[in-house]
Amino acid sequence: MKKLLLVFLMFSFSNSYAQLQLEKGAKLAGAQLNLLVNDMYYTMFEFGSKGYEKYFGISIAPMYGVAIKRNWILGAQATLGIEGSTFNGWGMGYTINYLYTDFGLAPFTRLYLDITRNGKLKIFGTGALEFNIASRKISFPDSPTSTTHYSKTTINPSVGGGIAYFGRRISFDASMSTQALRIGFYKVISPRKK
């Protein structure tokens, strides 16, 4: 009987702890990695080589949000990305270097829905207005006309959804939107008790 009572108390504590995580006033701080992107962004997370090309890339989106109601977050995120590649023209003695950068800002909202009784696993819908300045620089080290540069500024709405897991100290999620496929890691800061 004592063991059963102990299990019940542990379940109750973990259930109430998870339910408090996204109560009104809770803060969500963390970052996302862009794994796949559309035409708005140039950069994403990738490293490797294939054939005559070597490439690297990192695109991180720090974010901060506040729960205005239970399971409803309003916040902002930035996108910082750099990606480069070197292409050695099929062994023909010329090289092309590509360098891409992204700098973006986006106000966003997320609405979570608990799919487990303890509230640790949630699905969510998200919406944002994403602003980005992207640039592309192409250089030809073996040519007298060595560099071309292009930049673009875009503002696009973004809608999507994902799934999130909330642990005791951190949470992580996977999301897909009209702008990118991302994974994220966050710290949930519970509201202060009055």
C-alpha cells in the first residue's frame, strides 16, 4: 500500500510540474537549427563533401517567448546563418568559392496542445512574420574578375506546426513551416509565485 501511495504521489508531482511549465507568465528561451530551408533563406546546418565540392553551414535562430495564457506563447526570434562551399571545377584547374549569409528577425506565436496527461508531450501550431537579409558572394580566385555579390531582403508570413517534449529542465521540438524545417532546444522559466 505504501509503494502504491508513493507511486501515486510521484505521478501527481510530475503531472502538476509539467502542467505548470507553460502557465501564464512562463518564459521560453532557446535556439533552433535550420535543417532545410526554402528560397527565403540561403543557409542551413550542413557539413560534408561530394565530388569536387566541399561545403559547411550553420544557421541558428535564438528565440525568446512569454506565455500570455496557458500554452500560448508570443515572442521573437533572430536568424543568424553562414554557409560556404568550394567547388574545384571537375579537376580542370579552376575554383569557385561561394559564401552565403542570413540575418533575420521574426515575431512569432505558438499555441500548444497537450497530447499526454502529464503535459510533457505537446503538439503546436506556429505563425510568424519573417524578415531576412540574405547575401551571396561568389569568387573566382583564378580569374581577374574575381567576385560577384548579390543580396536580397524578404518579408514572408510563415505558418506551420510541430511536436515538443517538455522535460524537467529543458524542452526540445521539431517543427516544419512554410519557411524551414527546424529542431529546437529551450529552457522553460516558470513564473514567480506571488
